[in-house]
Amino acid sequence: MINNTFPIRFVRLFGLLDGISLLVLLLIAMPLKYWANIPLAVTVFGSVHGFIFSIYAIAIVVAQLFIRWKFYWSILATVVAFVPFGNFVLDRYLKRREEDFLAKPIPILWVVYSIIFFTFIDLFTQLPVMSTYAKSLGATVTVAGFIVGIYSLSNTGGNILAGILTDKLGAFKVLIAGLIGTSALLICYNFVQSPTALIVLRFVHGFIGGLIVPAAFTFVANQGKKNKEGSQNAVTGAFVGIAAIIGPAFSGIVAARTSVPTVFISVAIFGFLLAIITLFSLRSRKLDMQKQNKQSLPVQWNKQLVASFIGAFLLMCSQGALAYLLPLRVAEFGYDSRFSGTLLSVFGLVVVFIFVMRTKQLFDKLAPQYSLMIGLSLLAISQLLLGLVDYVPFYYGVMAIYGVGFAFLFPSINVLLVRGTTIENRGKAYGLFYAFFSLGTVAGSSGLALLGLELEGLFVAISGLLLCGVLLILVLRLVATGQLSSSNS
């Protein structure tokens, strides 16, 4: 559990540092600039003050989350930062009333859900802008597809490593390393100047980012109730859907008005904040998770696990195709990244609507193999329509179909994994699961780029692959129930 006084002392410490740095800027740096003709003083002290203020702002958010004080305290704490000596006056008041501002516990699962949201907001903010951003740095269409896919290729290694470490060490250390590392790498996009540098950064970003999701999903799965896996994974999927709504639209709008690196810096700030919250809220659960998983076992392959991995691969193959093809497709008709971002948000809206309504109970009743086949079929139909229809406003309806397919598919593949594993090997299984996620994105972006087809042909190709997946899952289902063998005999 977080120390009860940490949030308020965090605010007080950086409030005082912010107040001191503001006075140094006003009383020393600015006179040096205007009276001694030393403008460098304002540049240096201004940067230091800006950095301290950023940490102070994070401290205020942490206090709002943990203390849950009235919102006007957060507003007041922000306002005094712009008033000379204001921080010192507020600090005296907070010090006298420190016992009134003790931290309250945050539900553990909600912290983990927020981590899942961060991971997918990191992914979805990339979708509408990465291929066009790569082209703006001088990459060809083929190289742009490779740049989109290299993230997921290296993500595979991070996923597998995370699964192993989660079973051995528990999720806590893996989550902290992933959050801090990913956030730091997002800042680095501001310094990229060439396609080669972008490829290197994407590779490292993908590997470190791959540490987060297997650990987070393993934690959530181990807290679940039997026969409620479908609706629980619908809740998890709702956070993925919310990221799918916010990420592409936010990315498209901010990139169009500022730059792509600004998008990633915004996500990085959220990641650093979440790392601080995770550090203190999940710390006490570290030993519990280690005790749960002290006997790490190898993954036992079965038909449920195989079907889960196939579904994961094909889902992200479809997502990778969208990341690569949709921005280029709408650009053919004269639309910019904002429109492709809006289209990608449509399917997220549909997903969240299905997951938060009572319809989520359907995923506890419907056999996961059937839900998986329905989802793959709808994804295939939507991809086919994107390639064949030239009337762009119709794409809103197409992306709604895609959202329904995602809603059927996502809970089913997680339910199949949970039912095909135990606590002792679930971390490794989720590591492999998200490795198939990552490989699917590579196949859907870089793999398609190697085919050398026109955009319409690439959409048809991915649709055909998804339909082949439907047939494969059907065969596995028939074999599992014995219907296929009995009919052959």
C-alpha cells in the first residue's frame, strides 16, 4: 500500500522546488538577460523551471487520484505555481493540515486496467500517423510498411520475455520496467531525423513496450471468477476500445495541428504518471503474485490454446493491415490523417458500447470458438469492403462492422487462453499470446507490403486470410467435439 502521507508530501516538495525555481527565474535569470545581456540565463533556468513544474503537475494529479481531495485543491495548487511566493503560502497551510490529506487506496484492478489502457493508447496513437510520418522523413511506401511492422516484430521478443519473468518474479517489476522504458522511448521520437533512425527507435520501443501487456493480462486473469471470463474480458476489452476511440482521433488531430512527436510526448507524460501510481499502489501485491507463481510450469499445448493463438495472430494481422493501408487508402481520396483517425475511432466506439452494455454477458454464454469465428468473419467482410468500395463516407459503416467483429473476437481469444492454462503457466502463455499478437501486426503491415499489390488487392488478400482462419477454427472445433473424426469414419 502507498504511504498515506506520500502524495501530499510529493506535492509539498515539488511545490517548494517550483516556487524556488520561479523566484530564481524572475529575480536572477531575467535581470541577467535584460540588464547584463546574458539571454542564456533565461534559457537555462527557464528549462529547469519547466522541468520542475512538469513534475509538480504530476504530483498534483497523483494527489487528486490518491487523496481524492476536492477538485478545487488541484486548481489552487496549480494557480499558486504562477504567483511568486504562492507555493510557500500553500505549503504552510498543507503542512498544518497534513493529517487531513491522507492517501486512500485505489482498487488494484483499476490500476491494472489503466496500464492496459496506456499500452493500447500507445499502439493506437501510432496507427493513423506512423506510415505517413515515415514517408515525411523520406521513406518509400515499402519502407513505411516495414517501419510500422518493426515495432511489432520486436514486440514479440518483449512479450515472450515478459511471460517468463511474470511467472518467475510476479507482474510488479515487469510492469514498472515496461512503463518507465516505454515512456522514455516515446520522448525520443522528438529527435528522429531519418527513416533509419526511426527504424532503430521503433525496434527498441516495440521490445520494451512488449513487457507490459502479458504481465497486466496475467494479473487480471488470475483475479477472475470461473465461468465469468467472457464478461470480465469484455471489461478489459472496453479499456482497449476506449484507447481505440481516443488514440487515433487524438493522434490524427494533434499531428495535423502540431507534429507526430508531440503526440508521443503526450502519451509519455501519461506513462510516467502511471508508473508513479503503479510503483506505490501495486507494490504490496508483489509478494502475493510471487507466492502464487512460485512453481513456474511450462505451457501445455491444447486445442483451446492453439485456437486462442490463431485468433490473436489474425486479429492483429487485421489491425496491422489497417495501420498500414487505411491512411494510404483515404489519402488516395484527398483526406488527411484526421479522417483516418476518426474512422479508426468509430470501431472503438462500437466495441465500448457492446462491452459496457448488458450484451457483455453474451460472452459468458456463447462458446468462445463460435464467438471467434463470428468475429473473424466480420473482420474479413469489413476489410473486403474497404478495398472494393470507393465511396469514402460509407467507410463509417464498414468500421462499425469491424468494431462488432472485434467485440466478438477479443473476449473469445482471452477466454480460450484462460481455460487452456493454469496460474503456474499463464504468464508464459500470455507472453506467447501477445507474441502472436505482435507477429500478426508484422504480417498485416510489413508482410502485406512485400506482396507488391495495389491497395485494393492488399485489402482483398487480408480478407481472404481471415476467412481461412475461420475455416481453421471450425476444423479445430469439429476435431475437439469428435464430429470430424466420426464423419470421416
